[in-house]
Amino acid sequence: MGTKQKTVIVTGASQGIGAGVAQAFLDRGYNVVANSRNITKSGAFNGSGQLVLVDGNIGESAVAAKVIETAISKFGSIDALVNNAGIFFAKAFTDYTAEDFKALSTTNLEGFLYVTQGAVKQMLAQKLGGSVVGITSSLVVNPIAGVSVSVPMITKGGLEAVTRSLASEYAKEHIRFNTVAPGVVDTPLHRDNPKDFLKTLSPMGTISTSEEIASAVVYLTESRQITGEVLHVDGGQHNGKW
């Protein structure tokens, strides 16, 4: 992305994929604004001249505005955004409650909407293009019998749809929108799931690391000719039955 030091916002950055993404950008010399509900207390990172921590639920418009304002006031620009914050849980379709749907919608959809609107407004003002990368799931395109996540996939599938729409809407401004769709990743989300079972969920029989997902995010962020893409990092899971 050139020689000038860039600034990236990473949501859901206190653990798992988000922490891996934030660290990957720090290692590459980016300024990073890292957000999660309790990122300061989590101890995942310590603030520095290159890193600012912002606590709060990114699904709230006021928190999203604070994240945007912090990036601009501290580093003077927003060059990239990684929408990693998300929640995900499995239930039979008829067992999902109104509260479940509200929680999924708040974090996964509103958590994308407000901060992305703010980032795009700043990128438009800068007139230098930019990158927005989201995190979805291979289950959007390849559901697995026995993995009952139909309602979370309403949100994840919606994020893939909006990625393609925005890629077209802002192509002439060189603001790119892409998505990484992981399969099973070795994160705290799966701490209670047997690894032997998790390995059956991809044809390669492998579990991705947070660092592998982070590498894909960095690649899409820095690839100036890629937009509207969904990059599956899932050991081939999205290809279908195995």
C-alpha cells in the first residue's frame, strides 16, 4: 500500500482472528485502532504510539463514531478497515429466539454498518482510495448437515451481499470491499469442541490458525486490483460434499 504509514481499524480485536489481524498489521508497520467490548481489560494489547485501543460494542453507533474519531485524531487518516467483530452460535432453526436474532443483528450487521459508513466517508474525503475487509463463513455457501446455524448465516450471507454491492458502488473511488470466509479456526470460540470432530468439517481435515486468516486479510487489504471478492480460507470446505 505504498511507503506512507497507513492506518487500519480492526474490530473484535481482543482475541482470536481479530487479535491475529491486529498483530499482523502492527508487524507490517501500520497504525492500528483496535476495538472490542473490553479490549483494554482483556490484556491482549498495550497501547503505544502505533496502537490505540477503543472499548465498546461496535454495534452501537456512538461507539463506531468514537472509533472513527480516534483514528482521525490520533493518526490523521483511515486507510483500511477490518470488520472482524461478530458472534456465532448453533441452534435448531425453531429454537432461535427474538433475543438471539437481535444480538446477531446488532453485532454482525450494525457492527458492520456504522463503522463502515464512517470509514468510507473519511476515505472519500482523503481521495486516496482504501480497503474494507469483512469476515464471514464458508457455511454461507456450503451448509453442513448437523451444523445448525441458519440464523447466523442470515447475517453472514448479508455481509457477503453488501460487500459485492459496495465494491461496485465505490469502484471509481478505488475503495475496495472484500471478504474472508473461514472454515473452522483454532480460536476460543471452539475451545470446548473436540479437535477430531472439527477436523471432519473440511475435506483437507485441517483447522486454520488465526495467523492464516490474518494473512488472507492483509493480502486483500494490500491487493489494489481485488474488489468484490470472497476469499475462502477453509481447507476446501466451500467446494461441497466430501
